[in-house]
Amino acid sequence: MRLTRRQYLAASAAVAALPAAARAATPGKLAGPADFAATDIAYLDNGSQHPMPLVGKAAVDRYLAKRTLDPAAQGYSLDDEGPRAAFAKLINADADEIAWVQSTTAGEQMVLRALGLPASGGHIVTDTLHFFGSIPLYEEMARQGCEVTWLRPVDGRIRIGDMRRAVRKGTKLVALSLVSTINGFEHDLKAVCDIAHAAGALVYADIIHAAGAVPVDVKASGVDFAACATYKWLMGDFGLGFLYVRRDVLPRLKRTNYGYYGVSDFATHVYPLDPPGRTIADFAFSKDASGVFALGTHAHAVIAQLGATLPYIAALGVPAIQRHAQELTDRLKQELPKRGYTLMTPPEARTPIVTCVLEGAREKLAAPMAAAKVRLTVSANRFRVTPSVQNGHGDIDRFLAALPRG
């Protein structure tokens, strides 16, 4: 069957709208019973990688049918602009402010290079609730000549007063996670940006635990850069993410990427029947985020998947997703202290993350959670529960029943 781009997008949107009717039959869950594959696992590890909704699997199947030369699928056409536009709408950006990147980490490092760091030196402010994978990055910035100030949490929060005292004239960049992967703390991003901009600094935000889980408005906050991969709350997969760059910041950046996906005009003068010219080729890069940051090919299967999952998220609505998760996390914040556990997550946090301190967590929780078929993030001395749309109170019941007293 031949699917035009418009038909494909319409089909994805129609499937995404189905949960509204189905949810009524699934008490305690936001997703409908046909949204995700049936499982006997109480999956509370969405903050590590989110299960793929069936609408996303169907989209990948259509793409793979084309790639396997299925005669019935040869009319299929990948829409690689639709997901970029959908993500832009999700965070209130313009599509030309979004570039595809391999991952959140790739986006963050591209930003540093575009700012001339570490060679140009300068002062960087970050905090220890930022992504733990970025700790070596900023430690290396310090080793290579930058001055790096690390803010530390107090009662699970990075205090805005500490941020105000740390940012000063000569600060080049403030780098943070909008929502911390460690404990779910959420920065007041507008307040941070106001402080940074008043001192002449720019702000980078890792939004991998924000986009799709809590409302994000890059224009209202004034953030200069933001990046996220797609395998968490965007319900995509590994190997592809988004980088947002505020349009009026682009002229301040140093070009460090020369990828052909960023080229807007290209004419060669060396192949048979080429027009004559004094150069090997005439070319220009587009004057947008892709023109500065794009490299080469992207993960097409993930683009196909996002063409379905982003409309699915939009149909549910991020505020509704946030409210649903908060109902479950509020219950956990009430119950876990009663059972002897110390919360790392601030009680007022409206993010889908609850983290507790537990010495020897892996040894203490591995067996009971495996026996109960409960999946969550368990680290050496803490555990993290991250519910999402397909979870209900039954999953919380099963987790609490399997959890030994602290």
C-alpha cells in the first residue's frame, strides 16, 4: 500500500488519539490497554529507557518493510522533518532552531566546542546534580585551563542564591540538567537564565528528563542551548537526539562541524558535465541550527518511530502526563519515609523521579525486586523509581510490597 507523507502523519495522529477512549477502562493509568505491549513486569524504570508504545513499533515496522524491499511498502517515504517540527513544538521552539544529534552528550560537547572551550578559557558554572556522565567533561575543562565552579545541593536542591553568587563577570557558560537524573530536582530555568545573561554568560540545559515529562518552554525561559536524546520520555530509541540553539546566539558561535547535512547550496565543478568554476565546488551552509551543527546521516528507524511517538505524547498532553506521574510519585514520597527510607528528591518536585538513599542497594534489592518482577534503577547506594503513563497504582503496590524495610 502506498502511503503519502500526509497519509502517514494522519495515520500516526489517529492512532495517537485512540488512548482517550481506552483510558477509561484502565483505572490508575494514563495510557490505554492497547497502547503498550502486555507485560507481567511492573516497569518503573522509564527514566532509564522508556518502553516503546505500540504506535512506535508499528511505525518502525513500516520503515523496515521498505528497507527489506517488501513490494507492498515501496511507496513508503520517511518524513525526517516532521519529528523535528513536532519536537520544536513540544518545547516551544522554531524548527530551524533544532538540529539532529546523536545523543544528549554529543549535543553538550558540540556546544562547548562552538564556544571555543576549553581553548578560549573562561569561567564555567555547573552543579553536582547535572548528569553524572558530564562530570568528566567539566573536570577536563578545568584541567585544560577553564575555571569551573561546582555548586552542590542543599536538601536535594541547587539554591538559586548559590547560583547568583557563583555567576559573575567572566562567566562564559552555565551548564545544568533542567531535571536532575539523580533525584528529580528541577531548576527554575528562567531565574538561572536571567542571572547568567545579566553577567554576559550563556546557559546550556540537558532536558532529557524534562522533554515529554514536564512542560518545557525554551522561549519563556530564555535558555540558549538545550539537548536531549529520545529513548527516555520521548519514547524513542538510542542513537538520536535533538539540539536546540536559540537563533540569535548562532552568530556568536565558532563553526566546528562541516557536515553535508548542514549544506544549503552545493554545486561541483570537477565531474563530467559540471559547469566550469574556479573551485572544486561552490557551497554554503544553512543559517540555522542544522547549518552549524549537522553532520551526516541520522538513525532513520528512530526518526520513523518519533514520527509516531511525538504525536502520541502530544495527544496525551504533557501537563496530563506530569499530573499522572505526580499522583504516583506523591504516594511514594509519603510511603517511603514511613518505611525507613531517606528521600533524596525534594518533596515539592513535580518531576517523575523519586530517589532514596540505601546503603548497599544493589545487594539488598536485587533478589526481592527480581522475584516480584519489578524493574527500577538500583545503584550502589540509592534506588530510583520513575513511573510513566503506562503505570498505575498497582505497579506502586507491587513495588512497595517487595521493598524491604529501610
